[in-house]
Amino acid sequence: MTTITIAEDKLQKVLEDVEILIEDVASLINQEKVAQARLAQIKANPSLGKSEKELDDYLKKRGVRLG
């Protein structure tokens, strides 16, 4: 096998980049869990998934004046 010489500052930069990538992947995985938990909440109580516009339309149908 051939020996490769890498400057310490270059190696440190690569290690920092790898650490950032690992953190990004961990964040994406966590976001997936958060999204799944939110979907479960909405399935359990569908009114949580209503948008503000949908709620405003509902109130208007009921005769509520919105500012």
C-alpha cells in the first residue's frame, strides 16, 4: 500500500466538514421524526391540521365577522 502524506490543517478541515455533514444528517432524521409525530397528532385530532384560511372560511359561514 502507498503512503499518503496529508497536511494537518487539511486533515482538520476534512474532519470538520465530515462532522458538519453528520450533524446535517442527524437533523434530517430528527425532522422526519418530528413530521411523523405531527401527522399522528393531526390524524388523532383533524382540526389541528386546518389552515388559518380554512378556519376563517368556517367562521364566515357561521356568520362571524372577521377584522
